[in-house]
Amino acid sequence: MRKQFGLFKQVDAYLQVIALPSIIAIVAMLIAKDGLGEKLFYTYFIAGGVQLLSFFINWFWGGLNQSKFRKRYAITLLVLLVSIIPPFTFLGASILLFISPVLAILYAYYNFQEYKDQAFFY
């Protein structure tokens, strides 16, 4: 099981490091070609969806052995989830618009750091 988790961490880390800039580059090219439109909106859901899926797989597979970053990230997600519940919907959506790219970059960075520090998982 640990070996499989280590393999997942490796694939996940490289996917995060490669996918995030790739998604941003593709959307930037589409924006340059056709204008902003809804493409930026799609970027949030594609990048965010991949990272959210990665987070939940890591969280449930890793069990109680979570890094400080992952624990703080979970709390941040809960706070952001509560912030989009009415009557805070507009404020929460506004905050998400600006904080999502920062969270995406931090998640990719720390995910790769966790992979490099394989001793953490064993």
C-alpha cells in the first residue's frame, strides 16, 4: 500500500507541476486568439478540479499522516466553502476569484515538496 501511495505521490506531483502551467498557457493562447470570454472561468474549474481531486485522494489515502500544509489547506478550503454560503455568496465568490490562483500555485509547490520528501510517508 505504501509503495502504491509513493507512486501516486510521484505521478500527482509531476502532474501538478506540469498541468498547472500547461493549463495556464493553453488558456492564455485561447484568450489571445479569441478574447477573454469564458475561458478564464474554465481555467478556474479545470485547475481547481484537478487539485481538489488530488487533495481529497491524498487526504483519504494518507490517513492521519498529514503534513502541516495539508492540514492548513483543509482548513482554508472549509473557510472558503463557508464563505460562499448565503448571505456571504458575493463576498465569498470575490475572495475565491483572487485567492484561487495563489492556492493553486501553493498547492502545486507543496505537493512537489511532499513528493521529494518521501521519508514523510514512511
